[in-house]
Amino acid sequence: DGGITQSPKYLFRKEGQNVTLSCEQNLNHDAMYWYRQDPGQGLRLIYYSQIVNDFQKGDIAEGYSVSREKKESFPLTVTSAQKNPTAFYLCASSIFRTTGQGPTPASKFFGPGTRLTVL
Amino acid sequence: GENVEQHPSTLSVQEGDSAVIKCTYSDSASNYFPWYKQELGKRPQLIIDIRSNVGEKKDQRIAVTLNKTAKHFSLHITETQPEDSAVYFCAAKRSIYSGAGSYQLTFGKGTKLSVIP
């Protein structure tokens, strides 16, 4: 799991500002994801990307944007349109393994997280 | 879409006792069910997973059971230790195929396990 890094660890934002959270992986995984974690809510999917230059909205994409210009990097921008951005943000990556029964999902590895607080 | 319910939300056990956490899912086509452990302020880490072609899987003190007919799966921790104290999340892989290399998980809301020495 040391192959996924997120920065910064803590981030403070003023209302009306956009901020960008970094996520980098050196696991050679094709797929990357952003989750948001709130107390008592579990993990909710914001965006995911299967491959470079492609990404898809998750369940709570409003107020967020992403890019995937490189396989190793999947930055998340929290825009001023996100009404309640204070949360713990987790990046993840995954790969499929090919077995005798076809492709099966392998582990999803999480980064250490970024805690975003709106002042 | 998929919906995962997890119970209980909090669980306290005495050291050495067993702990059981239960999850139900709604999409009968879901076929992969991982469990994650998250210690305070840290990232979730996969502790065990099970695929729909298997009914039970064990790894030392941890086991997971799956009942496809009833659409529920459970995490069993035996001989609990203080270091087992954490939040545990179950998840189910959605049946929607998202393309090579990616898949979507729906997570339960977590169970905070406290092991009392």
C-alpha cells in the first residue's frame, strides 16, 4: 500500500476557493478512484478512471472535477460549487487479475488520505 | 443500484471473545465482497475478501461467510485482541462492468469494533 501517495495530509480551504488534492501511484494500476468519507457514512465514490484520458462520475460527483493525463496521477479538484466539502478524501487504485475463470477484481489499494477542512 | 447494509454500527467485546459483523446486499448479481479494516486516521486496508463462487474463506483468526441466496455475508473474528479495535467496512462489487481494470464497490457504513482488555 506504500505505492499510493496523497498530498497534502491536511488541507484548509476558505469558502469560495478551489483546491486540488494530489494522488500518485507507482503500482502500474490502470484504474484509479476517489472516495469521500464522512463520519457514519462509509465511503462514497466521487469519480473513477479506467485509463488515461478517461474518467467517469461516481455517486457524488457534483462540485468535483478530475483529470487523468498520466497513468500514475489522478488529481481531484474540489470546487466552490461543492456545498459541504469538509471530509476525509481517499484515493484508490486497482487492477484485475486474469484467472482460469476470466478477469477477477484484485485488491483495491487506498492512499493515506487527505483531510479537507473548510474554514 | 447496489445497496449494502451493515450491522451493528458499534460492537464491544471482551478480549478473547469472538466478534461477528453482518452485511446484506441488494444486487443479486454482485460477485465480489471485500472487507476493510480502518484504524483511526489511517487508510482502509483489505483484510479478507470472498467471491461468489465460494461460501466461506478463512485466514487465521478471520473468516468470511457468504450466503448468496439470502444475499448476506459476515465477518467473523475469533480470539479478539486489542489491536483488532478499528472500524470495519464491508463492500460489494457492483455487477455493472466498468471496463478492463476497474470496478465499483458499494460500501457499508462501517462497524466500530472495540476490544476491551
